Amino acid sequence: MKRALIAIVVFGALLAGWQLGGDAGLWSDTLMPQPMTIAGWLRGAIADGSLLDAVIVTGRRLLLGYGVGLCLGIPLGLLTSRSRLLQDTLGLLALGLQTLPSVCWVPLALVWFGQTETAMGFVVVMGTLWAILLATADGVRNVPPIYVRAARTMGSGPVHTLLRVVLPASLPFVIGGMKQGWAFAWRSLMAAEIYVTVLTGFGLGHLLHYGRELHAMEQVLGVMLAIMAVGLIVDRLLFLPIERALHRRWGTARG
Amino acid sequence: MSETTGVPTPDAGPELRLQGVRKFFRSRGSELLVLDDVSLDVAPGEFVCLLGPSGCGKSTLLNVVAGLEQPDGGSVHACGEAVVGPSRDRMVMFQEAALFPWRDALGNVMFGLELKPGLDRKARREVARYYLKLVGLERFEHAAIHELSGGMRQRVSLARALAPNPRVLLMDEPFSALDAMTREQLYADLQGIQTKRRKTILFVTHNVREAACLGDRIVVMSPHPGRICQIVDVPLPRPRDINDAGVAQIARAATALLRAQHSPAGNGAP
């Protein structure tokens, strides 16, 4: 309760300072709109439904790209951890590609797929896949061998061991990778939406882009806030409960 | 409890028969002989302790019997059949409990049962509950593994090994990481369970007293290469306590045998 109060006081003071600074004419309203102006834009965008539409369009793309990234990343991670050959080839490639900011894929995606949903999906998948693949492979390599031996003595075959022992045992790593993958997917998609103009739906990235074109900085800042809010909500609603359950089960400390 | 796999065969041959088992460890071209010509028969329901210093290959021998490792020479038969891999008829208990942290105590005991055909979920749960009760943990069914003490973890591990109703229990220094008081309680419990469930047990230890307290026979092994140097019978009544005078006496004799290996004269030759 005390922590929440501190957060409210600190952010309240920050907003008040921002608003008062604008009132006093310390900086240009065009370059840095006041909180009330941004709140006004947000209210309008929520009222006419354009913000919600953008969130839905972006969310759909995100879930699709993220889902494909997961469906490819986890099995490929399992395979990579099991085969020396894949570890030396695919593993190395994944490590290299993970360090590549996914916005670098945008020019290639545009040439390959044109101004399409596929191009955007491709960028998102490239952003997610490698982090998830690497985390899964890492998790599997960290499974204590004694678990596998114990399972074998109880009659567990290779496939059963993989699905019922190795995969759950590496879950803390896999969830970590999924969280990282989610953050990467989110970034990739914003980059893709800013650069790829499609007529199949206006996402948050497009709203931000048009805010810039219109020199409407309150729109740019409003969309930035919306992007942060969505990211925060997903983290709290999706990942936090899973992580809590894992920590409870595994008995690892959590503050 | 239904007895599907635990029925002793009428011919009453040895439950385990090891004949001339040899095992090498290979590393970068050099070969190290870890087990040399080990032969041993274990009768159904017998409790045999493998005793020896570290490096005498006793754990390797246990792994070979478990089917986790293949011998380089000789053969292992379990109730007349050659051992080619792990089997639910020979369950293993390791030094570390090796319990799965993503399952609760009951879930761990149920793991082996899930692979046993002909059991539905309800039956599995019932069997698992029975064995958790047998090891005195009926109140900890839903405890997370990290919430259990070392002794309790080994109890869950024992319940997990017993649950599929194996004929043979292979125990690899299962109590060596526990404190003395917990260990003594587990000696009593294990003997009690042994009289109730009658398993053939192969128990690896480096603790002489433990071997004398638990075993019907003590197989004393010598290192480099690992081989059987002598077998000591323990004709003491059960249940035994680690502090019994008879146990102490047998332990003294076994200790003398172990010491003799290190003296220049005694090369462990039978």
C-alpha cells in the first residue's frame, strides 16, 4: 500500500511539473505538449474508437507473429539442444540473428512481400523466434541429467522423457525466453508498422507515424503511452502469474 | 493393492544373476577397468548391501543392474531374463532424491505409474496415496518438493520407487546425505516396509554400520579394479538397530576386511 502511494506521489509530481512547466512557457507546446493536451487527445481517440481499433489491429498481428515464433522457436530449440550439429550451425545463427535489431529485416521484408501483412508478420517472427529458440535450448541443456536417468528407470521412453521431463524441467528458462520474445515481438511490430504502410488495418505504429506527419506531438505521445500501457498490462496479466506459480513450485526466492 | 508384476516365479531361481560382469571407462584412448569379473546371485526377497570405498565401482555395478549402463563383458539376468535396459521391475533410488520440482509429492509418486499400462487416473492416485502413507507422508500429498526436508524427499523418492510395484529395488547410497537421526529413522522404516512389501534389494553404501544393519549379506568390494573381495553373512534377527551389539560386531569384521585391502599383503584376492 505504501509502495503504491509512493508511486502515485512521484508520478503525480512529475505530471504536475510537466503541466506547470508548459503553462510557464518553458518549452514549446508544439514540441512537447502538456499532459492535459495529451489526455485530451487520448479521450478523443478512445471516444471515436480509433485507439481501440488500432490496439486490436496491432494485437492481432502481434499474437499471430508471436504465436508463429513460439511454434517454431520451442521445437527448434529442443532440436538444437539435442544435436551437436544443429547447435554448431542453427544455434550460432540464432545467436547472431538475436543480436540483429529486427527493424533491419524491414527493407528485405518489403522487397520480398511488398506492403502486406505478411511483411509485418515476417518481421515480428524474426524478432521473436531467436530469443525463444536460444532460451529453450539453454533450458534443456540445464536440465539435471539425474531427472532423465530417474525417468528412464521408471520406463519413460525418449518422446515421453522429452515432453514430460525435459520440457517441464526447462520451463523456467522457456518462460524467460517467452517473455523476452514478447518484448522483442512488440518492438519489431512497432518498427514494422512505422515503416510498412498497408491498407489492411491501422495499428498503433501507424497512428504514431501519422501523428508525426501531422506534427501532432500529443498524438505521438498519446500512442507511446498506449503502447507502454498494453506492454505493462500483458506483463502483469500474462507473465506475472505464470512466473509467480513457477517460483512457488520451484521454491526460488522472489521479492 | 493388486499384485500384477510382483508375483514370484515358482521356479524360485535367483532374482538377480550377475556373471563375470566387466566394465571399462574409456577416456581419450586410455581404458580404465572399473568392474572386473563380478559374479553374484541375489535370491528373491534378499537384502544385499554392496560395500566398498569410493572408486570400487559399486555404483557402476548398480547402474549396470538397473540397465542404465551396458556391461563390456559378462551378463546380468533379472528373474531369468537378460537385462538390456531399464525396467519397471527394477526401480532405482538415487543419492539425491531426483524428484521433479514441477510436480508435488503425490505427482512425483504418480510419475512411474503413468507409464504403467492398465491404470486409470483414479487408480494411479489411489496407489500413489497408499505408498505415500506407507512412507508416512500422507499429510504431504500436495507439498512442493522444496518444502520437504532431505529425509522427507528421500521418503517420497522411496514411495516413487515402490509405487510401480517392482520386484527389485536398487538403492544408490540413498541416505548418505542425511543427518544421523533421520537416517536411523529411515533404517527402521525401510526394514518395516521390507517386511510388508518384500522386495529384493541391492543397496550401495560406503557406511559399514549401515550395511551391517540393513543387509542379509554384505558384499565387500575392493577398488582398482572393482571386484568382489568377500561376502559376509549377517545372521541377525530383524528389526535391527544401528546401535545393536550384533550389528557393531559384524561391522567390525567388515571394517577389518576393508582395511586388509589397503595393506600390501591383502590384494583382495579371494
